[in-house]
Amino acid sequence: MTPQPTVGEIVAITTIDSDPLLLVSSASDDHVTGVLLADLPTEPLRRLQASDLDTATRRQLAQTLGQTDDRQSFTVPTTDYALVERDSSRPNPFDGGHN
């Protein structure tokens, strides 16, 4: 079972071939909701990369993006994602969306 992510963590959606990365803006026992990293403009993506696992900064960024009306959010069931930064199958932490 995949560990429950927290706001600001990055998960990969495993039911889509390319495993798109999702910045978690909210989480429950049944699903996570977030913004696709591919949809982020340059500045938020740069800030996310620079946060280097600073959970307070990531949480603030994720919550702000999750509340923005012009970003489409995605909700994914708990069975359809894998944590990227804690997932041992990925050798490096988040590096900007390159697999």
C-alpha cells in the first residue's frame, strides 16, 4: 500500500502510461487532489524545485495553486498514485518533472 501523501508532496499518477507528476494540494483516506506539474508556469515550478523538500514552502505553494481557479486540479484515488520522493523505484528526488 502506498503511504498517504501530505500537502506539498509530489505523486505520480500510475494509471496513465507517462506517470504524470501531481503536486498534492489536499489528501483524504480515499483520494488525493492536486495540480499537474506540467501545467505549472515557470515561476511556481522554479519555486517548487528550489524548495528542496522544505515542506512548509511546498505546502504553501500547493495550497495556493489548489485554490487558483485557472488551474485544473485532478483527483486521484489512493490506488492510482505512487509517491515520487519516497518511492524507492525512483533513484532521485523530484528534479523538475523529467522521468
